[in-house]
Amino acid sequence: MTSIRRLEQATPAERQALTELILATVNGGASIGFLAPLAPEVAEAYWQGVLVSLGPGLVLWVAEHDGRIVGSVQLAPSLRQNGLHRADLMKLMVHPSARGQGVSSRLLREVERFARGVGRTLLVLDSELGSTAESVYQHHQWQRVGEIPGYAKDTGGVLRSTVVYYKNLSS
């Protein structure tokens, strides 16, 4: 059974597992801000930056199966006075070996539950046009706003369009 938990600090073993997760995710073709092949030291530095940023402006969840981290997602609640109702969903990733097992759905449901609980009624995200992740967001009733051509490079270094989505949690 896969469990979801909020991670507020990480043990060395959890940091290693997170590094392995992002390496497998990026090197498996998911466009989440990195080019493949992703170097382990870049992955480690990324997670170090995330972990020191955890708090009111960044929340991290992990999905675990049989004690192994197989997914993660981040939520960045706006800290601006005029945006205290919204948050950005970021870096939803699922290990290639765990895809198709509902991990992303469980992570999304937990983020939405948390967001509602802290008064966030609007979530936003961006995703590579045509990616598997895009179909996950559509399945969970995220609303497509539009696309930006040539926004970011995919893992192979080719410029791709990004699609912007939002989800209203107040209804």
C-alpha cells in the first residue's frame, strides 16, 4: 500500500531516496526543470535547496511504497498579501517503476486537502504540453488556461510549449 506523508525535514536516507527519485524521473523523460542525463550532484543540490526552504512558503509530500519513496510533490503557498488564497503546485514526480498505480492521484488529493485546510482556494501549475502529467491534471479536473510556446526545454534539450492550469478549490 502506498502512503503519503508531509516531509518537514529529511534523514540522510530520505535525502538519498529523493535524489534517486528525481534522477529516475528526469532520466526517464519527465520534464520538471532539468536536462537529461541529470548528474547526481545536481539532483542532490536541488533537494538540499528544497529541504532548507521548507516552511510557510514551501510544503513537500512524499509517497512511499513498502518504505521506499516513489513520488513527491511540492506546494508553494503565496506569501503575498493579495495572494493568500492561492498556491503553486510544483514538481509532481513519480518514479517510473511506480507509474500507473495511482501515486500521482494520491499526492494530488493530499495537496488539495491540505490547501483547503489552510484556506487556499486556488491552485495553479504549469506542465509540458502533451506530457503524461498533463493528462493526470485533466483527469483531476484542473482547468487549462492556455499555452506558452517554446517556454522550456524538455529533458533532451528541445524547446517545448508549456500549458498553464488552475484548480478552484472553493466549489
